[in-house]
Amino acid sequence: MTKIKFIILRTSNIYGFNSQNNRGYLLNLIKKIINNKKITFYNSGKQLRDYIYIDDYVNALYKITKKKIKESGV
């Protein structure tokens, strides 16, 4: 057992608007909707994913760094 306390974050699907970066499913989907372009759905189109906006993610990271970790975990 280690004496170092830690928290593991398993983040995925972080999104945000960046004119320099044209990658990412959600960003491209939003652009297509805004520009009235055709949207292609794969499989049934009923798959669900959770997304988190970059500002919210950074805010959560900041709050985590300010907390005293009582026990390690994911």
C-alpha cells in the first residue's frame, strides 16, 4: 500500500470551440446543424455519449486540486 494519495480521472469526450482545431465529432455535428448541412448517423443513431465542455472540465480539475484527498480512488 502506498502512502501517496491519488485520484484517477477517466475523462473522454471533452469538447470546446477552437477555430484552430477542426477535429471532433461533436464540434463537426454542431457546425453542420448551424450551416443546415446533412447529418449522417451511423448504425441506429441511438447511441448515447456523455460530453463535457472544456471550461467545466478545467473548473472540476481546479476544484480537485484544492481538496484534501482522504483516500485514493477512481
